[in-house]
Amino acid sequence: MATVSKASAHWEGDLFNGSGKASLDTSKIATVDINWKARTEATGGTTNPEELLGAALASCYLMQLSNGLAEDGHPADTLDARAAVTFDPDKGGITGITLTVSGEVPGLDDDALREKARWAKETCPVSNALKSVPKEIRFE
């Protein structure tokens, strides 16, 4: 069965001096401040589309990886992923995403975990939606 998740955004002002808010409308658990400055330099308390995209990819990726491991008979004790989304306005926007992955999977060696981690990168629905963006997997 298909589901629809909803989010929204509101913006006031021009690109460089304006600001806005992005809201998670389905869950209603967060409304976050957004602005251009957060896209081009580290700022506290304000986010940007790339950070939100990274969170979406990391969470979807871990769901896919955990399911694939469990289906193979190796449910994970823990899995972690950090997404680093590179934004370069001079090159047209998002130029790459690096997922750094770690986890504890009883009975599975590092090579097998790496293989399944690469599989999850290729099959995760959010990763598939971002096919035009180069993605790299790193392991800790």
C-alpha cells in the first residue's frame, strides 16, 4: 500500500537575506529554521535542505541495511550512518554524498557487512531517488 508523507516550507525575503521554516507535516514533530547562510557556512540553530536530505538518506539507508541483514539471517545489534552532503553552488548544487557506516552484526565478518552496506546504497528508496548524485560509502 502506498503512503504519502508530507512536509512544507515557508520563505520570506530574497535568497541571501531571507529566511524561512521547513516543517514535517505528517509527524508534526519538527519545524526548523532555514536560510542561505546555513547552506554556505556552519551555523547553529538553523538548517538547510542538504542537512535534511542527509538525514533522510541516512535513516532510509539504515532501514534498508537492517532489513537486508535480517533477511540474510544476521540481524544487527546496532547500525549507524552519517551523511555528508556536499553543496557547491558554483557547480550547480549538490555534488556528492558520503555515507559513513558502522555497526555491530553478530556472526557477520567485515567484508560481508561491507558488501551488504553497498547493496543497501543501491536499493534504498531515497538513494534511488537521488540517482543523479554520486554516493560513496565509507566504513568505520
